[in-house]
Amino acid sequence: MKFPTTLIPTAGLLLPPTLSMKSLLKTIALLSAFANPLTADHTSSIAWFESAMKGGKKVGEDIIVPLADLEKTKNSVFDSYKKAAVNQDLGKQFPAPNIWGPPSENNRELKSSRFHIAEGLDMPYLAVQRGKRPTNGWPLTIAMHGGGGTGDKLANPHAWPVNSREWKAQINLAIKYYPTDMIYFVPRMVDDNQGRWWKEFNHTAFTAMIRHAILFWDVDPNRIYMLGISEGGYGTETLACRYPDRLAAANGMACGSGTSIHVENLRNLPFRTDVGEKDTMFKRQPNAVAKHKLLEELRKADPKGYENHLEVYEGRGHGIDYRPGPKWMVQKTRTPHPDRVTYTLFEHDKVKNKGAYWIEALNDLNKKVIKLDARIDSKRNIISIDARATIKDEAVQAADWQQPLTDPGETKAASGLKLRLWLHDKLLDLDKPIKIRINGKTVKTDKVTPSLGTMQESLMQFGDPEFIYPAQLEVVVP
């Protein structure tokens, strides 16, 4: 994916009749700047991103963007975002990956690094680049090791030899056995005393790394993957349900979360599990079967979603062949703009997730589980949302493979829930009114105006060039 550094306005531009004088002047100034090579660095947009990166400006610039210029403006916005990151010296946040060459060069020393998350929380990791760069940029795989946590209350958060050993084993797999033409990010457990990959601090680190990799490692945002073995497999299962929109596919190996995770959130994310037939500790094998049974039931009801694969290795226990799963996984490419999003909002390590892809909850309904099923009819320019909330409070529980999710019972309309709908020209005609239906009722029919500000805000929020949205609408569930 290539992002040009200049934007050339379309000739014969027609401005909307509702354009205010203030916006008109800003639009003319913007187009003039883009047409002039001397000012093609988009100083204003770069300054906006620099302020946002420092925790300042939240609302983007009030400049209307003509429909004919959407793609060029998206590219320009991403270029401004990257320049702002360079100006803020963010390229040093994660050092460039080690380069791992052909077998004759494999005696070189690999250098690990650390990412500081918060006081007392540092993630050691190894980033390594193998093979040749594909046309659209490097694929990226987060590869999590097995092990877990110890109850010994170690003084040093990285003192447990089991996690250190498993981290080295995962590095060895990444540089020798997993698919080539890839960048691997192999993290070590942040805190051996806690020992769970689903912890919120891991989510913080992975999100920061993905943003960085897209900006500075030439990573293809549509080919980002996650895999893990044993404890890393449980982490893969759980985190994949947390942010499926970030990944192209995921692979959990020697694990089985069963019914302890919200598999309905995997509607648009291909997921594979590899497990040994005799891997019965913590009920791994039967739990893996139970999970994929749920996925198959969902796929039967929704044939366009829930691609999944379960591989049970006959006669094997906790040790299996770790090569087939990653090979299957890296053949997948993300669909960044699905026309249907099925997503449950639930509390995860004291944080409630807010949505995925183009639907986002702007508030909460206290302790209720919120279930969203949103669809876009591109031909009729209609967004239909089924938004439900549990009547009873959520029974919050750790993302643990031994505990099936507690059924909170009946649901009702999620009245009072405020939703932001990010609108993309690949799914909707932004030149025509858009109808919003919630729980069978039309709540809004509105015409939107693509703006530079919305593009800036969405890129700042997601850090992903595919998620630069030209417009947005906010609605409240009646």
C-alpha cells in the first residue's frame, strides 16, 4: 500500500450549498495548499496530529472534502500523521526488527528489546524480520509463548525460568519453523506473578506496537496475525475476541478456552485451533472441540462469517506440530470493511471493550452485557442495528479457560446506549441520505458531509490507514 505525499484537487469542483463561509474559506485554503508544491507538507494537518499525540486536540479540522477527492485526502492525512509521528520522535519507541538471513548467516546474535508500559510493567520482546517483503508490505505476527504465572511471588517479574525457557522456544520457532516473508514480534510475559496474556497491560503494549509497525516497519495493516502456544494460545483466543478488527487471522495451539470466551465476536476473523487428542489437562482438547462447535453453529446461521478450523492431532498430548496452523493462518487477509459486525461488549480485566470495525459505543449501561449485531445494506444505504442489553448485571469473571461464561439471561433493548457509526465510502454512498434503523425502528435519516476532521479523528483513534473514515453519525438506542 503506497501513500503519496501530495494531493491534487479535482478540476471543476462543486461545493455543497450548505457550506458555511468559514468552511468555504478553509476548504479553498486547503485546496490551494495541496495544489502548491511549496506547501504540500500540509503544515496544518501535521500540527493537528502533533497536538493530538501530545494529548491535546480531539476535534479535527473543520474542512469539507469533496467526494471526488476522498482517496487522495486519505493518503494525504496518513502522510501528515506519519510526519507528525516522526517529528515527535516516535520512531524510537520500538527499535527496528532484527534481520534474519539465510541459513549461512544464522549464527548472528539476535538483540531483544523492552517496551515500558507503566511503572513495574515492562515487556521484553524480540522482533525479527525473515525473508522478502511482499508487494503490499510486511506481514506481522504476534507470537506468544507458553508458561503462565507462578504463585511463588517472585521479587523480579521476569525471574521464573519456565517463562524464560518458553520465550526462547517461541523465538526458535519464529526464526526456523514458522512461515517466512514475515516480521515476528515475540513478547515475553510482562509479569510472571500474574502470568496471563489477556491482561490489559498486554493489550496496551500490542496496540502500541501495531500502530508503530504500520508507521515505521512498513507493515501491511491487512496482514497482521496472532498466534500462541499453551498459555499463549489462551491469550490468542481471548484477545482475538477483544479486537478482531486488528487481525487478519489467529491461531491458538495446545489450548482450548471452550465456552469461556465470546466467540460470537469472531464473525469476521478466521480462527484455527491445533490441539493434541490426549491433551486433557485443563480439558484442553474437549474445550477446543466445544469452542469450534459453537463457531460452527454460528457459521451455519451466518454462512458468510465465522471461518474456522479445528485440527486434533491423533495420539498427541500437549506437544504437537506447530507448523500447519501458522501456515494456514498467514494465507488469510483482513476484510477491513465488513458489511456485518456482530460484537458483544463485556468487561475484560476491569475494562469494557467499546466495539469493533465501524461501530463504537460511546457510553455504558452500567454492569450490563451489551450485544450488537449491525448490518449495512449498501444498495439501499441503510444501517440496521440490533442492540440488546442483559436485564441482569454481568457476572464478571476472569478470562480463564476453566470457567464457562455465566449466562446473564434475558435481554431487552439497550435503551440509552449512544453509538458512533464510522461511515466509509466502500460501504455506503456518502452523497445520499443514510437511514439508520435500530431494533426494527427508523431512528434517523441523515445526509453526511465528508470532512478532513473526521478523517483525522478516526486515524488518530485507530492508527490504521484502512480505518480513515470520511464521515460519522451518532445515534441513541431508543
